[in-house]
Amino acid sequence: MRKIEHIGIAVADLEKSNELFKKLLGKAHFKTEKVEGEGVDTSFFQVGETKVELLQATRPDSPIAKFIDRKSEGVHHIAFDVEDIMAEVVRLKEAGFEILNETPKEGADNKLVVFLHPRSTNGVLVELCQEKF
């Protein structure tokens, strides 16, 4: 793993949260994107080498909607940038981590993503991200 790629934050209202984080960080978001497969709209802020990703559900059965129903708004996941996502899946599976999706799927920001189950990572949803070529 090379660095923290982004921190994902579940929000109920993307527009209001964009304004809140604009005030907090002193700069506007640099892009928004819809991820149909996950049922979310996203917004990205750059903070040094790391991004903050705000996620708003676009349908009631999306993972973000379910998260907000259970826990309210807040930190949803931490994402790590990896060079070879498949090699990391193999390494982490062999090390005993529970992989939620062993086949990478399309994520926001031109990434392939895999998630690790929180019960194998001290309660933190971990995302692995690899830039699509």
C-alpha cells in the first residue's frame, strides 16, 4: 500500500455538505461523480496528497443509505492506493482478511476498488484503490 488515497464520508445532503467542507477546508470540491453500481453521488476535495470523498445515496438500498440509517452521517471508509490490486487481494486473503469483493469493481475517480470487511479490520471498512489504465 502506497498511501491513503481518500477518506470516504457518508452524507445525507451532498449540496449542504459541499458547503460545509468548503468552509472547513478553505477550498471548493474539485469534482463530482455518480457511481451507478454503488448507488451514490460523490464529491471530492483535495487535501495535500489525500482526498476527502463525500458520498450521498441515490437510492434507499445503497450501502451509503443503509450506513446512514444504522449509524448516521460520518466516516464510512478509508481507502488505500495500491499498485497491483489483485496482488493485494491475494496477500490480504492469505493473511486472514475477509475480502468483500475479490473481483475489483469500478469505483469513482477512475479507480478499480475492492473492500475489506470491517470485522477483519477492527471495525473499519477498508477500500483498496488502483488507478485504471
